[in-house]
Amino acid sequence: MSVPAESWEARAAGKRARTLAKIPRAWRLDPAQLNSAKRQRNLTGAFINRFLQPREIEIVSQDSVELTRAISNAEISAVEVTTAFCKTAAVAHQINNCLHEIFFDQALERAKELDTYLTENGNTDQFHVKGVDTAMGYVGWIGSNLGTKDPSQAHQVESQITTELLSLGAVLYCKTSLPQTLLFGETKNNIIGQTLNPHNQNLSCGGSSGGEGALQALRGSTLGVGTDIGGSVRIPAAFNSIFSLKPTPERLSYREVANTNPGQNTYRSTAGFLSTSVGGLELALRSTLSAKPWIRDPAVVPIPFYEDEIFLVRERADADGGARELHLPLKLGVLWTDKMVGPHLPVLRGLRTVVSALRDAGHKVVDWEPPLHATAERIHASFLEADGAHDVHSHLDLSGEPLISDLQEAFQLRPPLDLLETQDLTLRGLEYEAAYSDYWNSSPDDGQIVDAVIMPVAPHAAVIPGKYYHTVINLLNYSVVVIPVTKANKDTDVVDPSYQPLNDLDKKNWEAYDPEAYDGAPVGLQLVARKFEEEKILGIAQIVTATLKAQGMTNCNTSVG
């Protein structure tokens, strides 16, 4: 291994300094303001708003659907919107450490072009943007493209989904923080350190798209793009009280997107969206598919946006989410536990809240007891570890940086699986997929198949050592929307001394629950549909959030948009 000319610590420090230097002086906070933020438990809402003007607060409080409509109708300029979000993002980074890249000047030039076009014509740091670093949490990638400084490649590559979004009128202004390797449920790396949860700085913002989740919690963004191979757009959504969509792989383009171990192609990562509303997710999916990504990316399945599917789902409920007469009510399964780790009390309360709201609205909810999720977790983890961590270490070697302490055990170098072992894993995965599908098809005891399943994203309201409920979905390649439901409450979610742990891991997780520490932590749940049912699950998510809002059963942002 060649010795880097500059220490990894110096490279990381230089990167941090250059990022902060890109924040305009007028938007920089003074030492007293920064110290105040460090002492603050909750950075969202009133705290961050003290650094913004009323007009800026008005703008960033709207979701992407409302802002798109206002810009299209010339009620507000793209420059004014972009400036408000750039300033909010700048403040958010200073108090929450949530950005990897800042390119506000580029964004404002782009906004000016869009305003001119409209006047003349009328109506996660993983994604490459030309002219901007893609570090993906690796020090060795600073100033390069995937670690190479070849001027013909560095800063010249652009992810296809980036190109598509720009062609549709998007304005890109920053890239948010993510963990070293991507494969971690917190947002921590050797470049910027750690990004914490803006709702409760004692807790994590999740990962891998944790920076985007934190930025949206602080209203520095209303719509972002991330990826998901093990919960990376779902965990941050659940922990930051926002929404996310994890499509089936191959629904959206992954061409020219940076990734860990890209040669692992059996269970692929997928591009997805995070937003402050369900409507924002729909807008992003509808718009991206309108660009026909399958024409330029042969890996994308040629499926346009299914207008009929989302319409038929919406027809089954009224504006408040209530089941309509002469229409089939929704039938949803609910997974109370995966039988590995039981959910903490705030998460259980979230499940009960959603079930109660749906039943009161006239929909059907049944218990869901599928094939053991532990089987899927073992298979999925084996695929992610199949290369023996050689890909990760090849990127670490570029700078000489170490693995962060949380990952040192999981990513120790070891012999990769051989071909026969990989084939056996593939067969086991296919068998599990078939068994899960058979269970789903066996559900119509009343003649109606379950439309979707409600389940936790994690057994806790924020990241601690434990397990998750998300990797089974990656093995099955299902479509998922995460919705915010409630927040942990130390007075309501008191410890149950009679609880009997399922096993040693569950005991460890249960003992880690501290009502005081978790107080105020967001609780999100995932709504799961089958493969390529993105439109259906978006429609269901709109109905579920409408029932919660109509019945006053949530203290989170549940904007349908």
C-alpha cells in the first residue's frame, strides 16, 4: 500500500474548513450562537427559526408540491425559494453538522436560469454532480471521483438520476452527510464526524441518508434523493419525523451512482426519496419516471407512472381517510414483532395508534405472522459481507484512514465467499421470497388479499445497539413508504417491569430503553407493499396519514401534500 502524501486527518480537516468557507458571511453564526445550539436538546422549529426571517420561515415551511405550484404560477421566484433553503441549510449545517458539500452559488445561478425560462416560456453525497466532490464518507475520495484524481473523470461524472432531476427543473444546492461505507445505521465518518438527531441531540439521526433526514427535520430541504440497501432512506425518515419512499430496485436509475461493493448484484441497492410530505414523494416519483429512465439505463424496468393504480387506491377512502361505501376498505396486516427484538414502548404505541385510526375509519387490520424475519436477515447480511470487506478496505487504503470504531468488527478483512457459497445463498434467498409470497397470497380468509403491511422500521425510536425491521424488505425487494406517527413521551411510555425478553439481544435492547433519554424522539413506521407497487403504497400512505390527521392521533408532521 502506498503512503498518502498528506495524512488523512489533515485531508479531512481541510475538507471541513473548505465546506464552512463556502457559507456566506451573512449566514454564519457567531460563537455564542453555536454554543447555544450545543446546549439545546431540540434544534427544530423555534430554535432554528430564530436565525431566519419570517418570509424565509414561510417558504421553507411549505412542501415541494406547494412550492412547485407557486413557482409555476409565478407567485414566487425560484431564486427566492433557493435562497431561503440555502440559508436554512447553511444554518442547519453549523448547528447540526449535516452537509458534505455546499454549492449555493451554482444553485442560485441555476435558479436564475429557471426564472428566466419561466418568464420567457411559461409553465446523500452518493450522487455525482458535475463539479462537486462525491466523498461517500471516505477521506480518500476527497477531491476525486471514486478515489481517482484523473482530470478526465474527477468532477466530470454525473449520476443519471441527477441529470433527470435537473432536466425536470430541480435546483441542487448541497449534498448531505452519510456514514463511512454507507452500511451503517448512524451518520458518522472521519471527514465531518457525527450528525445527530435535531429533535433530540442525545440520539442519532439514523443512516445512511442521515444528513438528509436531519436537514429536512430542520427544514433546510423539502425533498432529497438517497439510496437503500438496508434501510438507508427508511431509518432517517423514521428517526427525523419525515417521509420516505424505497422503490423496488430497477424502478429508478442507479447508473453512475457511487456505491459500496457495487459488484454484489443479487440484492441491489435502490434509489429512493425523502420528503416532508407524501405528496413530495409522489411528485418525485412521477417526475422522475416521466423522463423515461429506462431509455438511458438498461437496468431500469420500463414501467411508467401508474396513474390508474394510485387513483383506484385513493377512490377507496374519502378526504379524511375513511372507507367509502360501495368500495373495498383497505386491508392491512400489522407486524407487532419480528420475534427477534420486540419494539420499545413508543414504537408499540405508534403501531396501536395507526391500527386504531384505521379501524375507526372503517378499514380492516389483521395480524401478520410471516416466515421468520431472522432467516431473511441472515441471508441479506451474508450477501453484504460476501466480499470479505475488501471493497471497503480498498477505499480506506487511499488515505490510510481507519474504520470508525463502530464498524471495526463488522468490516474486518476476511476471505470472500466462493462461487458455490454465493449460489447457495442465492437459492436460499429465492426460497425465502417464495415462502413470503405464498404467505401473502394465503391471507384472504375473507376473500380479500392484504393490500400492505404496517411494521416498525426499528424496535426503537433512535439508533442504539440492536436490530432493525428493514433488511427483510431489501431481501424481498418490496416497495415501502415510511410515515411519521408520534414521538416518544417519558410520561406515557413508562417502563413495563413485567416484560419478558424474547432472547439475550431483546433483553439488551429492552434494558437500553430510557424514557428520559428518548423523550421527544420521533417514531415512524413503514408501510410495505409488494414489488413494483410504488404507486399503490403511496396512495395507501396518503390514506393512513389522512386518518391520523383527521382523528387527531399524531403530533408529527403528517402532511399529505
